[in-house]
Amino acid sequence: MSHIKPLGKSLKGRDLIAWRKIEEKAFEGDKNYIPFPYGAKEEEEKEYFVLMEGDNEIGRASTTIDKVWIRKRGENIGFIDEFAILPDYKKEAGVLIKHCISNLKDKKIDKIFVRRSPLFPGLLCDPKEPPTFLMPYNPKFYIDIFLKEGFKVEKEWVETRLRLPASLTDDISPLFTDRKIKKLFFKSKNPEDFQRHKDDVLKRLTKKNVPESMIQDVSKAYEFIKKNDSHIVRIDALNIEEMKELSKFEQDIFLGMEHFGYNPRDFMGSGEVTFSKKMQLRFTNYLLKIKTIALRRSDNKLIGYVTYLGDLAAPMLKIREKKGFLNFFRLLKYARTNDSYMIGGLGIDENIRGLGAVRSLFAVILKIMADDGVRRLTTGPTLSDNIPVQKTVEIIIEAYNLGADKINYVTLSYDLKK
């Protein structure tokens, strides 16, 4: 008969080893499974539970109360985290879920969300390939198990994985990594100077035998930029002040309407900037190759940006079967040659939304990304009913002949107030 074995508020020694082995057994033989440490963030209260069948450990889950989430968002919610069940014991999973619900109910929580990722409260709907690194990964039947126990679909999400065509990568030689063009296109601080460079940039592009369509797209970008009294720059991921500015802009204006969980830029956006934080930022930037293209007005105000960074799913899969300390160096090696990226953030000032910013600028942005080594680009999850964003993605796919695959997630919730 199934029963619950509590492991307390932290995991150590044999309990930690047993906890990891349950997930390894649950995903045994799954070529898309990527293990990663979940851990606990600051101001989180956690409890860990193992589901037993006799003396056999057949499942696990933790409950989490995130005080930062409750304080910042004003939502009295808790989470069922790190859920894993051995496939042969699906019918027994209800015992574990009911116990977690009871545990959170005793703590006076109003609503429960399910997470398979520390970054995003949701479950993957149809796992045909590895999701973006640190996004949820689970068999489809996990959703059915929770729905059977009274959970409801709170939100539906769509993530789009784009494949850049050869016309942007192989057919056109790099443009925006050229030293002279980089200087002309990115280094001018004054919008008037930026526009004076237009003819020089177009001449240089013409000399590179670039297709006429690219010349037209670059011209269109210059026209939009001039009309909005702005210029394009790169944000330095190692510049603390610029990262704080970007963090504030993202908090105020977020194209995806809403997002869940930890925002990496919050790491630098608040609190004291210590030497340790600076070193962590340097290492993160080296590993993920973080890039940000931004649009600034003549008064230097930030009015738009897109950040893209390396998706570590492919490098992690390469080292999954390998063991030992050398994996750290293998990861560094594979990450530096990785051509899969993900959108880390996308924001447009409300005053220029609806004026064609994305359509005007995205051909240039895609070419800049291609020159930076991007070959696959994942958008990140957006609400499926966020029609403006979904239409924007569709327009980009059609206009630039991008191959695309959809990845779907659901946020499941359980209302404890009913």
C-alpha cells in the first residue's frame, strides 16, 4: 500500500541521493530528459516528500512557499515542485498529490500552482524534443494526473522555436560583425550622426553583394529610427548601470504582458553590487553569450530592446551521460560553440507600439543575430491568448521564411478557498 515518507525541510546525504535517483528512474531511457539542480531560493519555505510502495521509493514532490512572490505579487499561493513518479505507478500518484495539497492548505495558502521548473510554473504538454534549458520537462500524463485530482488549467502558453534560413546565415556573409560597419551602426550616440552614417552603411552593404531585399530592409530600419528620433546600440551585459537601467525598463514595459518566476536581471537590478555578483555576472555572460540590442531616443532614454542568450539544452544533452568534474569544462566547450539561442527579453515603449517597430527593425535584428552565430532561436513562453504577440511572431515567420515549431505549456492551479 502506498504511503508518504516525509524528508523534512532540506535534503542531505542519503536523502538527497535517494531524491535524485527517483527522478533518474522516472525518466530512464528518455533521450530528451536533462537533469538540473532545483535548489531553494532566498525566502522560500520547502518541505520534501517521497511516495513509497512498501520499501520502494516510487515518487517524490516538494511543497514551496515563496515569500518574495507573495510579497511582490500580492498572491497568497504555494507550489507543488519537483514532482516525479515512476511510470508504472501512475495510479498511486494521487496519494502524493493529495498529501501536498493538505500540506499547503495547513499553511493557509489560497491557491496552488504546479512547477516542473524553478523559472516557470507549468507543465510541458507534448514533449517531442528538449524544451529550452530550465523550462519544464515532463511526460504528458503528468497533466492528466493533476487534472484528475481537481487541478484546473489556469493559463495556456506557447513557445515558438525558429530556424533561421540560409538566406540570413550562409547566403549573406556577416555584416554586423564587420569592424567598420559595427562602428558606423552601433557606436554613434547622436541620432543625427547615426543617420549621417546611413549612406556609408548602405554602400558597404552593396559592396558585399547583399541582396536588394536586405538593402531595402536596412533602409526601412533607418527610416523608422529617424522618424522616432532614435538610434540602435548594444547594451553591455557587463555594464552594471546599463543592466540596472534595462531591468527597470523591463519591469515597466514587458511585451509578453506577464511572465512568471525569477527574472535574471533582478539579480543586478536591486541590492548592493558586490564583487561576487560582478564575478558571477561575468561568468554567466561568458557561458550564455548574452547579447542585447537596444533602441535609444536622442535624450538617451531606452525605448526598446531585445535580449538573446545561449540555450544550454543542447550542450547539457551532450554531457548528460558523462560523469565527473570534467563535465564543467565540457559544458564550457560546448556552450561556446552552441548555435541555439533563446529570447531573454523583448520590450517596446508603449508610445511606439503599433507603429511597426517589429516589422521595420526585425530583418536587421535577425541578421545581427545570425552574425552573432544564432541558427535556432526560441521565443520563450507567451500566453496563447496574447493575440498581439502571437500575430507578431507569425508575421516574422512568414516575412522572413523562418522554419518554426510550437511548444505548448499549461499552468495548473488548485483553489483552496472553495
